[in-house]
Amino acid sequence: MQDFAAPLQRLIDEFRRRYPKIVAEYFRTGGPQLVERIFTEARAGKHLWDVFMNSAIYTQLLIERSMLAVYQSPESRFYRDGYKDPRGTWTSIYTNYAVAGYNTKLVAKDEVPKSYSDLLKPVWTGQIGMDVIQQIRTIYDNYGFDTQILAASIRHPIHVLECALAGADVATVPYKVFEQLIHHPLTDVGLANFLKDWEKTKKAAAGKA
């Protein structure tokens, strides 16, 4: 698992050296958890972050809620179109390519989906990822097969949820995804508030003693 703590700390240290009057901190977690934390803080009327780094999907969620300010970085002029927002709400810092795999024995080359919207066509209903697990579960249950289902290549906490709902017995999960399963922004906020209230209660009790 890649460790981002050291390079992030070096970035913070250099920022503090250049701008000693500004207190800079960083918080790192998974994409869904980070966005949910931002939404939770916003609902509480708190906006505690200044710079946000995430994938295009979660960045779009913030754009739809008008939560990103316009900032035209001087460096953005070196970026090609498509790697920066013309409106100035984001600039790409790295690119990950996503591809769709298909069974060449079941899908003809000229029938391969060319876009995400293609996958919404009725012809692909029941033919995508988790649908297969659901179908296997139904078949095994119909005939009483004493066999367990293992879901592999899990890459996201939502995939774990979908596997459980589909009826998988076992799943191979990367450690990073496993960690994400036990963290939730609302839990973190609730625990922090509880500890603060507990400290106040102890001080109040000590004052009355």
C-alpha cells in the first residue's frame, strides 16, 4: 500500500516555511468518506477545508452543489483542454485510465459498450459484475447446492456492500478498502463531540466535588 503521509508532510512543511502565518494541515481518507465529511460539515454550517483532491466522480458532486470556488492557477495554462475545467473550478494533477473488460466468447467486438450510457441499455441487464453474483446465489439456493460464493477483485467499499446484498459468502478485499469499511465521517464527528462533552462533564463534576 502506497504511503502518502511522508510526501504530504513535506508539502505542508514547505508551505509553512513560505507562509509561516498560515496554519496548514492535511486530512487523507477514501474518496467517498472525504466527500461525505465535506457534506456533513456543510450541513452543520462549517466549511473547514480549502483545497480538495479527489477523482472526477466525487469532484463532480461538489460542482453540482456549487461547493467549488473558481481559481485559475498560473500553472493551468500549461494543461491541455480536457485536463482542466474551463470555468476554473479544478485542474487535473494526475490521470487514471479506466477500461471495461468483456468476454470475447460472449460479446462480439462490434457490440462492445463504448460509454457508460451504453451499459444502461436493456441488453446488458443482468450481465454486469454484481448481477452475476446475484444470479449464482439464486441458482445455488434454488437447487440447494452446498457451495460458497467468493467475490474477487473488490476495489471499493460499495462493492463490498453490493456483494453482501447479492449473497456472496466470502470476498477478497484489499487492506485499503477494508480500512475504509470501518471509517465514516459521521462516526468520527459523533465520537469527537462525545469526547468533548465527556471532558466538560468531568470538569463540571470535579468543580462540584
